[in-house]
Amino acid sequence: MRKRLPLTALLLVLSASSGAKDLGTWGNVFEPAEQDMLDFIQHRLKGMEQSGELDRLREEATDRVKKHAVRPAPVEGLSNAVQYRSFAFDPTFTVKETITDMQGNIIARKGDKVNPLDKVPFSQVLYFIDGDDKAQLDWARQQIAGQTNIKVILVNGNIKETSDALDERIFFDQSGVLTRKFGFEHTPARISRDGHVLKVEEIPVTGAKK
């Protein structure tokens, strides 16, 4: 059975074979709406540029990016610790695929249970704090005084201001990835190695354990 060409394709074939002969107008003719929209956008942008509105919008967008860079969205679901709580976090995981080094030597086989603490030295202490809470800032300052193997991680607050206040490089738990992994619900929180597991502590700033 012979396939029929669509009407638009048929017209193109006839036009090409007739030496671009004028076949007249077929049906109603409409201007492309897309072109009208492009003209409108270009005209609008030109007007915004002339009025200075475009520069203002650029500056506002730049300011938003800068503010988010130093003050990311706070980690949701956390509150201040009112009583001391500690629990163990076991980082052991099951290997999904056999892991080898560059020479093909097997590091871990699929199905093996691996505890990173048995493979990699880890003695760093992590402090999770709310940078907008002065009491937590003061507590963190006391905790890190004279210490070198530490890392301060914000769950809320201004990174630069906190860094200046503690005279320490500051990190931020973007989207609460670490908070969810370690499972604490209150701050400040302190995480340190305890043998083959990590010890997670939620510590009230008043009467805190050292």
C-alpha cells in the first residue's frame, strides 16, 4: 500500500519540481507567534536596559548569590540541646562492587563489610553549631582553644562572621547531609572517634560535658 504524503510535504515537492512557481495561497496565513514573542522580549529588554532596570535586576541577583554563599539555607529540624545525649554511629557498610587499586590488586570484594575506621586513620573532632547562637559560639570557642585537629561545621548562620568570631576556617552542612547521616537532632553536637565507632554527643551549652 502506497503511503500518502502529508499535505505540507506534497506542497514542498510540487513547489520544488515546478521551479518555484507561485501556487497561490492555500488557506489562511498567520504570522509566526514565536517571532512576535521574540520581538516583544527584545523590545522589553531594550527598554529595561535604557531605564536601568536591567542593571538593577543583575545587581539584585548578584547580591542574592553572595548572601547565599555566606549564609546558606539552615538545616531544618534541629533545635538547641537541653539535655546531654550520646550514641554510637557505626560507619560500617557493605561493598556493592569489588574494589581494586591501579595495579588490579583487590582492596575489598563485593559483599564484604568494611569499617572505614579500620582502614583510614581518623582522630578529628567535629563540632556542629548554630552560628547565630552566641552561647553556642562561646562554647565552641572554649572547645577548640589550643586544638588543631578539629572542624567546625555550621547548621545555621553566617560563615564569614562565624569564621571571624572563632578565628577558624568554617564549613557548612549544606542540605543537612551530615546531620542526617550522623542522626543528631540538637546542637551543639560533637562527634569524635571511640574505637571502631564514632561517638555522637548532643551537648547543652549550660553545664556541658567537656
